Amino acid sequence: MAKGRKNRLYPGISDELSALMRTGWADTERHDLTPDEQAPYAARRRAALSARFPGERLVIPSGNLKVRSNDDTYPFRAYSGYVHMTGDQARDGALVLHPRADGGHDAYCYQLPRDSRDDDEFWTGPTAELWMGRRRSLAEAQLVLGLPCRDVRTAAADLAAGFDGPTRIVRGVDPALEAAVTSDEERDDELEEALSDLRLVKDDWEIGELRKAVDATVRGFTDVVGDLSRAVATSERWIEGTFFRRARLEGNAVGYGSICAAGDHATIMHWTENDGPVRPGELLLLDAGVEARTLYTADVTRTLPISGTFTPVQRTVYEAVYEAQEAGMAAVKPGAAYRDFHEASQRHLAARLVEWGFIEGPAERAYELGLQRRFTMAGTGHMLGLDVHDCAQARNEEYVDAALEPGMVLTVEPGLYFQPDDLTVPEEWRGIGVRIEDDLLVTADGHENLSAGLPRSADDVEAWMARFAG
């Protein structure tokens, strides 16, 4: 927990103040709640997890607050595996799947209950309800989640006693619960792998949430184009703030640190300082995504000419990346190997780099040796969902070495990055970075580009900017 202050204004609480604070409160228990629309989907996800670990107790914590500074904490964001299995985002919670003798598991959820008005805890600390806001009661949580709910303050003791079989817990999320159980690190890692594996194919509800996140992101990009003149007058921070406003208005926040990279900052893969100048004649690489209130996030990138039109060299680079993305997207279909879209994009970029004389050919040899990576830097995409790099702990045989299936959602994001100090390319190419990224849903007969509401070709980008740029 956050460390308290020594220099408090009030030395203590008088008996009279304590008595005053404990009286005169209305009963605010809610009796009009209905199960969350995600509840039946979460129940099916738990059943799939249960089937993987018969006879074993499984513990999936939501996580705790983390200190930012002194008695201030970072905004809480629940562990994605817990959210996926419960639909809940509360701090200090835990899902437990307890094995039944006749097979399967009984699922219940530990929650932090409401503060009692019979003592001073509800108003005397930075995590008390009068400081942080009302929480659900256990009865309310049980109704919304469709799960029996218990007081998390007994969880450590409950988990430490009364079970003789094997236990698995997700490590690194809740130290107190982790210390309460006896488990094996390798077996615990298998639980985390399973939680990632089970997110690879999205259900209909998840796809709907991703659509909301992407649609809001499209509007956020349009906001930025409309505010470009103010960014030129200030800095990349204006772009960051403009997109963040849309993310907070329509979602929970941004799904990751926005990359608002103007000029040669666009050559830095994860530029999040966002404090540089925005100058006409240069490019702006904007990589940003709205995180929906349910924590599903978009991840979209567009590279924009700040003046509204590409220079000849900028257009050459941009069109090479666009063509590489087209090749990659064409490879996204059910039954195709996950690696196919990456290889299609990278092969195209390798051929262009050989054609320009920046790497030694022939193109196939350059690709096999990975020579294009000097200028492409990263892979060409990743799974998308509750995390921007979703399913990150999934097994290779279920992810990068597997075939695509309907319901998977992934990004296709080739790029070329010519560093400002790279003497192997002509001077006019240095400092140019271009990435184009879209979010694709694998369908029964191919794919759907969820972010198709944003233009991609150079001509369409220029026309879009002419329409909206301020």
C-alpha cells in the first residue's frame, strides 16, 4: 500500500467525531441490478479453463493498487486473465476454481466488500469508499457477475487451509495470495499460458467490444487531423492530448502509450515522450488506440504528411509500406499460417530495399538473411484484444506456429524506418519513418478490416486531410 504521510494536519479522531461520522447514512444497497451481458460468455470461458485442469484448484487474482508517489497510486487496471474469466475489473479480487469430486469446478470470486459504517475505515484512508468511491456489495457483485462472491479479506487464510490437492496461481499479480498457497512455478506458468491460449479466438461479445474500440479510434484520428494546426503551434503533446480526450470520452483510456511521433521521432518504434515539434514538410506517425470501458483495445497507425501532401521521397517510402501491408493483409484468412502475413509483408519490403540499393540482393537472399530488418525493425503484427499485444503468454504452437481461425483479431503493421544518422541511405531519406497498421478480424471466408474507416493509400490520406485538417 501507499506509504502514509507523517505531517498530517489532524493528530487524531475524537470520540465525538467518530460517532458523528457513523450515523445518518442511507441504505444504498442496489436491488435493481441485472447480470452483466458478458456474464454468460465469461461462464463459458471458465468452463473451457476448467476442462484443462481437472482436479486442480486454480487461483486468478485481479491485482492490487500500485504506488505512484507517497500516498498517490496509479490508476488501477485489472489483470487481463481475471477480466476475461469474470468480466470484473475490481481491485484486490480473485477468481477461484475449486475442483469438485464428481468432476469440473465450483467457481467463486473474492471481492473487497463495501466499507462498514460501524467503524472509521470507510472515511479515514485514501482507499476508503469516501475517498475512492462506492464499491459493489458482495450481493451486488454476485448478481452482476453471476458468481458466488466472498470477502477477499479472508482469502489468504481460506486458500492456506482446507485443500490437499494441487493448486495453480497466476504469479506476480497479488503477492499476498501467492504467499498463501503452495504451488510450482512451472505449473503456474502453464496456467498463465492457458489463459492466453483461451483468448486467441474471440467470442461474439468480444468482437463487438473491439468494434467499439476501433470505431472510437477512427474518430480519435480524425480529431487529430482536425487539430494539426494547433499541434504545429505547440508540439506532439497537443496530438497526444487530442487523442486522449476521445479515448476518455468514449472509452476507459488509451490502450497503451500513444506514439505521436513527428519528424525523425517516427523512426523510433516506441516513441512515447511526445514532446517534440510538429513541422510542416515532415511526417507524423500516430500509433494509438482507444481502450473500451470493458478494456478491449484498438491498435491503429497512420503516417500523415503534416503539410497535407507527401514529398516525392515520403510518397515513395509510404507506397512501399502500403503495398507491403496490402500483401500482408491478403494473406490473412482461415487456415493460413500465422506467419504468412508477416512473411508476405517482409518479402515485399526486402525487395524494395534491394531495388533502392540499400541492402544487397537478390531479394530472396536478403529476406532469408533478414537484412531488411535494419530498416523494418519489428515483426508485422500481433494478436489484439484485452491487451494491445494480446495472448502474449500463449504457447508458440497455439500462436506464431499455428494456423489462423475465424474469430482471431490481429494487426498488420509493416513499416520502414530510416534513422537520422544512417549513412547507408541518401540524406533525403534519413529521418523518415512510415508505419501503416490496421486491425483485422479473421472471418470464415477471409478477413474484415475493422479499421477500414481510416484511409490508407497515399492519395486517400491526402484527400482525407484536405477535408478535415485544421
